[in-house]
Amino acid sequence: MSEISSELSSVEDKVQGLKQKLNQCTKEAAEIEFHLTKAKDTLSAAEGLVGKLQHEFSRWEKEVSNVYNLIVQLLCSFRL
């Protein structure tokens, strides 16, 4: 009987250890998930900014081209 009691105690100790390990892993998983969500939000915001910057770059590129063409036209008109 004491042998069974000893084995039961050993099993209970292992179960307790596994429960603690499960709790620790669950906590770590929650932290990782939190940081992953935060990183995804940051990445999404960065992608939005890059998209806006691309639009702005295109707009400025057109403006520079227009100004350049105006300068060329002015220079040509002065040569006449």
C-alpha cells in the first residue's frame, strides 16, 4: 500500500510540474501573440505610410517635370 501511495505521490508531483510548465508556456505564448499583434500593427502602419509616400513621390515627380518643361519653354521663347 505504501508503494502505491509513493507512486501516486510521484505521479501527482509530475502532474503538478507539468501544470506549472503548461502555465509558463501559456503565459509565454500570450506574450508572443501580443508582440506579434503589435508588430503586425506597426507593419500595417508602415505599409500605409510607404503607400502615401509613393503617391507623394509620383506627384512631386510630375510637378518637377512640369516645372522643367516650363523652364525649357521660357528659355526657348527668349531665344526667339
